[in-house]
Amino acid sequence: MARGLDILGDPWTLLVLREVFFGNGRFDAMKSRLEVADSVLTKRLSGLVKSGLLTKRAYDDGGRTRSEYVLTEKGEDALPVLNAVTLWSEKHLPAPSEQAHMYVIHRGCGQRTSSADTCTRCGERLTAANTSWHSQTRTTSPVKLATAAAGTGAAA
Ligand SMILES: [Zn+2]
């Protein structure tokens, strides 16, 4: 557990991963959403790339090539950790507003789950591909999660 916490035990790191799962992997957008200093965000992103949870991918920004951050398979495997923190918070901590709730939804059956890795309604295992998060501070309907970029898994 201590080895995992070296990477996943930092609040900003989990929030950065949350943003990338929400499909929000561009530096300026993450910075704006998290209201975080450049230096803090840069440090977490480089740590996540170095640890192999994120990778950079080029995208075209109106004729300029820029980089965005996407999940690797190793990063995608952290989904149950983020789900667990979300579900525990919803169960035990008051939300600052009705809008501030965040729900984990299994897309297969469309129901909220109260388990981090398995749908409590239908029993299917949760993956980024079949899971949505719903935070009304962000969107009115649930957001399909980002999955690992192609070719980022361990070599076969
Ligand atoms: Zn289900």
C-alpha cells in the first residue's frame, strides 16, 4: 500500500487523474478547473507521466501543435481508487451543495453504483469504458469516462 500511496496518496494527483478521466486533459483546462498554480499542476503531471499513469499526446490547436495528457492502461487501472474515494465521500461527508454531489454510474444498466469496482445493481465489473461520472457542477448529464490511449499497455 505504501508504494501505491507514493503515487496516489497526493490530493492534487488524484484531482489531476479525475480531470483526465473526465476527458479534461489539456493543461489550461485542468488549471482552470482545479484553480491550481502552474507549478503545482506541472509537478503532478510530470510525476504522473514519470510513474507511467499518463502520457502526452499531440493535438492540433487551430494550426498549433500542443500536448494533452491521456491515460495509460496503468492510469486507467486507478479508476477503482477514484471511484472508492468518491463513493466514500458521498456516503460519509456532507456535500457543500446539492450540485456538489458526484455519482458513479454503470453505463451498461444506467444505474448508480455504490461499489468502486462492480455495479451494485447488475454485478458487472466496472471499467472506464462502461462507467460514467455525474457531477452537476460540471454537466447536466453523466460524462462517459476517458479510457487509456491506444498502445499504452504493457508490451505483450
Ligand atoms: Zn449495472
